[in-house]
Amino acid sequence: MPCPTVPLDLSRLQKFATEGVPRGDADAQVRLGHMHYMGADGPKNHVEARRLYRLSAEQGNAEAQATLGQMNYRGEGEPINYEQARRWCGLAAAQDHAVAATLLGIMHYNGVGGPQDFLEARRVLGLATAKGLAEAFAWLGTMHYRGDGGPVDFAEARVLLTQASEQVGYLPTACALHMHRMRTACAPHVHRVCTACALRVRCVCAACAP
């Protein structure tokens, strides 16, 4: 789901919805896109949301670029397109958008939408941790724990994973096998996967388990 960084001004957006978005107003386009995406003051419409995000993204709006990248990654409004997800997230990450940088780092780590690149994954996840994003701390901490893209560094892994686990939304639940903290990671089902064991560990939630 998009993560608006600016509160929605519903009265202003309702005016745009009835009178149209001012030509070239990238901020209005992305905000109205959020309304269509979330179904605020009307039905959800991912196709229209995507159209508005693209208009804004093409003008360089980082929020629109990040959200468009996420929609391409999940296949919302159009089929999944990992190459476009990587492209749009890359543009947003270059403008210090933490959510986009995190997803870009995950794609580099897993080789989704392009070649696998642990070094680049570490770099862009580092950009997101500088903004304080818990998800980025969790992924980067796991990379230090495993030695992906650099030497194993348990001390740094502990620091990063602790910073992730202490943020709201990261539940200090014990991994049945290793007693590590866990995080929501399985995107289709919002399940928990142990971050300290391995990023590629098989999801053990009820919906995914054999």
C-alpha cells in the first residue's frame, strides 16, 4: 500500500475530483492517486491511481515514483513488472525516498527485475536506514549477519536488528528454531519470517506451509 508522506487534504482533493487536477500539478496528481488507491471518498480504482501516479512520477515526484514502483512490484492496476518496479524505485531512491530505497534493496538482494547485486543492496538499504525505516534495518542487519555483500559482522547485525525490532510494528516474537526476532515479510499473506536466520528462509506460516 502506498505510504503517503504528506497528510491528505480531502477538501482540496474533492475539488480536484470534480473539477479535474490542474495541468502539471504533480502534487495534486499523487494525492488524488492516493485517494483512488485507498478508496477515499469513493471506490478503489487502482487503474486510475496508477495513471495519476505516472503523470506525477514523470515530473519527478518521488512519492509518485515510489508508489508506482510498489504497484509494479505487486501487480496493482496492471500485471507485475519487476523491471519497471526497479526503475521507478531507483528514481525515487535517488531522491532519498526510504520506502523506495528499501524495496530497491530487496530487489537487488533477490535479483528481481535485474541482476542480483549484494553490494548495491547494502548501499541502498543504508540510505533507507539513514531515514530510520525499520524494514531497512531488518534487511541490512540480516545481510551483516549472513555476510552478504561484505564480511560477516555479528556486532553490527545485532545493532541493526535491535533498531528494527524496537520500532512500532516489529513484534519481538521468538523464532521456534533459533529464538530470533521475527518480522512481517511474506508480502502475499503478511507473515513472519525470521530475519536473523536467512532472508530466503521458507515461510512457515499456516497459509504457506505445506
